[in-house]
Amino acid sequence: MPRVSNDEWKTKNMTEITLPPMESVPISQLKVDGKNPNKMTREQLDRLKTSIKKFGFIVPIITNKDLLIADGEQRWIVANELAMKEAFGYDGEEDTQF
């Protein structure tokens, strides 16, 4: 089997993924549907709060075009507790099916 370079392999096997730009989203406009099966204990939420205070939002909140949170409900909870006005995330301008 002939050897191929990393660049050749990437060219043949990788699909380019384009992400929308991250935007500042007002916390008050984000919505949840109450169906999130992921729950954090108070201790876990407090640790997340400490992390967000220290580093900010490393992982963005992801929503659909209607600003319904698809990923990041726990970060949203902590942002509310911290009285943050906005968070960084993808606001789903392009209608993505989750």
C-alpha cells in the first residue's frame, strides 16, 4: 500500500466544516424547553460558576434560530446566577435541525 502524506490524506478524507461566527447573545433572550436530561448538583454548578468567573465562556451556548438552547443550559443557569447580561454563543441564524 503506498504511503500518503498528511496533507494528501486530509485532502481526500476531510470535509471542511464551516461554523457560524460566535456572537454575544443577551441572556434574557435565551430559552429552555425543560426537557434537558442533564442535571448538575449544586457543587457542580458552583464549580462551573468558578470556572466561568475565571475563564469566561470557553464552550459557547448553542441555540437554534429561535434562541432555544440546544447545548449549554447549565452555563445559562450559572450566567443568570452571576447576573451576566450576555454570553457568547452561536445563535443559529441558519435554521439547524437538532
